[in-house]
Amino acid sequence: MNNNKFFINTTKEDTVCVLHLNGFLDALTSVVLEEEIKKNVDNNCFKIILDLKSLTYISSAGLGVFMLYIEKIRKNEGDIIMTNLSKSIFEVMNLLGFDEIFHITNTVEEAINLFNNS
């Protein structure tokens, strides 16, 4: 068991929900992310930005959460955009092909612009 904590700060920019992920995302903490995404989707927020700037680790269980809602979100004319990935997390995403499934930007502002211009 790890002693690293995981938490999410959620902000809203017009119709875009920004989830700022912090800490260690693994099988135990991925439930927190799943609940937060579900809450946003249930509240009809289908434009979701995952700000990974303060994410220090991600396991396969954490990656799996990203896939749970993507179909429903896209059916509702939304998307999930990931931003601020560390080099190590980007390498994992790239290796697993997540960069082919999800938009990845350098900043939250770039991600918001993508939503506003789509």
C-alpha cells in the first residue's frame, strides 16, 4: 500500500469542466476519479479537461477510468482532453496508444480553446 494521496480539484470554465488531478492514481484511488467524472457527466458536463500537472503516478487502473465514459461523452458531443502531462506519464500514454484516442495539449488554456473552437 502506498502512502501517497490522491485528490481532485474541479473548476468550471463556461461549459467546460476542468479536473485537476493531484497525486498517485492507482487501483485504490481510481474510484475517486471515476466518481468525479460520473458526477460531471450526470450534471451534463460533457466537455472535460483532465489537468495532469500534479499527477505523480498513474497505473493501468487509473488509465482504465479514462475509457469508462469516453463513448457516452462523445455521444453527447463532448470529449475528454488531457493536458500538462509529465514526460513519464506522456510516455505511458503514448506507449499504450492513448495519444491516438484522446487529445493531449500542453496547457489548460489550449484545451479550452479546442473546445471553444469545435
